[in-house]
Amino acid sequence: MTRFKGWSQFRRESPARGDKVAWLDGLLVAASGVTIVMDPVKLRKLPESARVFVSHAHSDHTRGFGHKGLKQSTVETKNIHSALNRQAISNFTAIDLNRKVSVDGVEIRALNAGHMLGSAQFLVHTPTSSILYTGDINCVDTLTTKAAEPHRCDILVIEATYGSPIYHFPSRETIYAGVVEWAVEMIKQGCVPCLHVYAAGKAQEMVRLFNVYTHLPVVVNPRLDGVNEAYRKGGHSLNWLASNSDDGSKILERDPCVYITTPGDRRSIGRKAARAFATGWALSMRGRNAAFPLSSHADFEQLVSFIKACHPEEVYIFTGFAEELRRTVKSELGLDARAVPMINQRKLFEDY
Ligand SMILES: [Zn+2]
């Protein structure tokens, strides 16, 4: 059996068969002589023969694209990553949602995670157990994604970004209505409503929101342009203008419009701007700007329901409020649950 120095922050081994499930800022499953790693952050200790799976295109999950060996993700995840980073990815094979990949007796299935275009959970079947790694999940339908569905598994490895009871999100429709009402009101007051959101996922949901519910032109920060194209390629109907295009810059200068940009963008748009954020953290934010609790993650209750529906024997919880969620899973669901060390949590103002 291969030994991985340092890969022991949690480790579950079945010595008779040589299976191993371990965590080091990413999930490792070693069975039948195959090593699979999902969303690894540290690549130094990874043997080149390991197969890397990337769950989605947010930068805290995509370090694995730098691995020398074989890498797999959905083609949408690769396209969005390439649009954001202009990075060519070699030694890559796409994995389709709901399709199985078999490697020497180990099966890997990518399942919709509902978090952003192309986002996947990975369900791994080894000869002795089934392991579901969720990556980031969202359990409600949005204008650009379908809700993630739970799957039966022996071992569940799940995120807990909003795994505290203080995070209970209002319905999507209520939040959508609030964003549109606010934008229209700001325009009436002579401002350009500027929405600060993550460049990949939330930004495209915002573009779609204004396309569907208003006739307002949507101008975007050029950084969003390539990701919007990847969504269009993925079958989403989005209409937008980049602020560095002739038409986009003219509209932004003088017409009623909405501007969608990244969380940290403070550049002047040359007109009076009304700024707002759209993030799950809005429920715990204090500040002068408007903030809408629109999240691409499951809230606390959704996480608990999801875990229950997977019927796991063991639950490992990473990132965010892992310890709070662990306590609830243990006390309310009676499941064997452990928190694993945090991966780098996205920061609200981090651009990617
Ligand atoms: Zn994410």
C-alpha cells in the first residue's frame, strides 16, 4: 500500500484491502492500486501517477490543474478556469455529469453540485466502500443551475461554508425581487446600480436575472466577459456588454443600465454609483452598502437535510462552520461526524 507522508489529518484505512481515505486540503482515495485526489491544494506530495479531479472553477478548488499527471473535470469547469486564468491545461480529460469513469476497479461518477456551471460532486465506489465528495453545493434551483441532489454513500465528505444556524437564506424569488427593486430605485435616483459579485457563477446569475426580469442593458467588468462566454457555450442565454467595448462604455456613461463587477472593484465608473453585494455573507455583514443574501452554497438547514438524505455511516465536514455543523449532525442525526481542517476559505473581497 502506498504511504503518503503528511496525508494523515484524517485517515480511514481498511488494511485487509489496502483502501485509504485521507485528507490534506483535498480528499484522497487510494484503492486497488489507484490514487484519486479531489480538489488538492498542495501538489508537492502528490505522486505523478495520482489522478486529480477538480470539482468546479473557483480558485480555491482549482490548484489541481497544476498537477503534472492526469486531470479531470467537466469541460465547463475547464473552460471557466481557462477564461479566468488564461492557463492552458495539459494532460486533461473531460468528465461528463452522470457518466462513470472506471479505473482498475474504482468507479468515479461526477454529479451535479448546483453551485455554478459545470460544478460537480464526485461519487467514488471502491471495492469496499462508496465515498461522496460534494465540493461546494447548492440545494436550490437558480436561474443558472439546478439543485444538487443527495446520493446514498458510506462516507460523506461535505462542505460547511454556511454550516451555522444563523445562515437561513430567504427564497431565491424573494432575493431576486429585492435585487431588481433596488436597482430600479437606484436608477430613479440617478445612480448606476453596481453589483459586486464573484466573477464566476454569481455574476452570470445576475446577468440572467436582469435579462429575464428587466429590459435594462447589463454592462459588465471585462473580467466577466470570458466567463459569460463559457456560460453561453454551456447553453445559457446571456446578454451583456463589456465595459471596455464601444457600446458598453457609451451605455455606462449615459444610459440607464446595471453594472456587474467583481467584489473588490472600486474603480470609478464616471457616474454616481450605488453599490451592493450579493453573497450569503450578507446575513452577517455590517456596512453602508446594500447586501443581498444570494448564495451559491447550501444554507444550514439544506446541509443538514442533504446529509440525512445521503444515509452515510461517517461524515467528514470541511471549511466554514465545520465544527458547528458537526455538532448538529452528531446530536440531531446521530451520525459519526468529524470536522476536517479547513481549506482556504474564499474571502468575500477576493477576486477570481
Ligand atoms: Zn465554489
